[in-house]
Amino acid sequence: METLSKINESQTYQGGLPMSAWAEDDIPTNKMLYKGAFTLSNAELLSIIIGSGIEGENSLDIAQRLLSTCNNNLCELWKKDIRTLTEIRGIGMKKALQIVAVCHLARRRNESEVISREKIKSSRDAFRIFLTAMGDIPYEEFWILMLDKGNRILRKERISEGGISGTVVDPKRIFKVAIDNHASSLVLGHNHPSGNLTPSDADLKITRKLVDAGKLLEIAVLDHLIVGQDQYYSFADEGQM
């Protein structure tokens, strides 16, 4: 109980009602300890990560205000970088680093879970994997999934990252990585942070170029996905391969 008391003290603020004056069941750390993390709201969980409050606001107030800047959407929160987070009153550098670290751990956990059991049977299978890698980032990235002869994932690899509107793709690097990993086939993927999933002329050209190169090297390019937050465009499904 001594440790819990110290946690509660760190969540108080001066000049207002401290969390230690709340009903015990209302304090996020107590709720998590006695009832489990699943009973907490997103704001309450975030308040535990934030830890301490500031003059006039406790950690839950700050968490609620931070979530309000994201329309209470965790996908939007995941997009915030350290600099953007530090612009929120009550979020200093240390707290921003903690929040970003937790977001990246969650993303890596999702990636590990998906890949450990995944065999690519459809474009949606590939989408689920690409989504964990780049579905919530504010700039474009280009990834590949390398598959064996049974369409099981050997590895996924980020090929390039760029700005909001594009990224440079080097076919030589793609196929070098594929050959080094003994891939039998590839699935390409990149995101459109704008949310517009319509392929650009550049998207169409690079897809055709990579398909043709794959034929020469006997490494089939099975599909190319444009990834959004909750939907995708499949070149194969749309007859563009």
C-alpha cells in the first residue's frame, strides 16, 4: 500500500482537489489495481501513463484534454510525434516520450501477433499486416511482405519513407532484399496519409515496373496495396496487376 500511496500523490495538483481526496474507486491507479485495466476508460489509462498533474489540472484532466485534440480517436493519438505532444499544456518532454514509447510498443505487439500466425490468403490478410506498420503515421512509407512458396510470411521490410505526398521507391533495393531472404513472391504496400486511396500515375508506373522486374527474376509480385486507416485499395483485386 505504501507504493500505491506514492502513485496517488504523483497524480495530484496544487491549488485544486487532489486525486487522494477522491473516492478510492475513482482513482485510476486504484481501479486498475483492484478491478483490472479493462475497467478503465482510455482517458484513465492515459492518465496513468502521464502520471502527474500541473497547477489546476490533475493527470486525468490532461489526458481528457489530450484525447479531445484527437477527437477521442486512439489512431489519431498514435500519429502525434514528440514535438506535437509537448505543445499540449501539461505534457513535457518526459511525458511525451513515455506516451510515444507506449504507442510504439503497442504497434510492435500487434505486428508480432499478426505475423506469428499469418499466411497470406487474400488482400485483406496483407492489409491487416500493413495496417499495423503504417496505418497511423502522417507520412508515406513503402513496405514489402516477402513470402515463401506456401505464401507464408518470411519477413516484412520497410523500403522507404518520405513526406505527406510521396516516397521514393528503389526497385534494386526491393529485389536485393527479396533475394537475400529467399522470397518466392512479394506483396507491396504503401500508405496514403491523406486518406485518398485512388492510385496516382506514379503508383501505377512503379507497380508495373516491379511486376515486370519480378517476372525476370522469378519473384512474383502478387499485389500492391494502398493503405488507409481502416480501408485499402488492392491493385490485384481491381485488375491492375
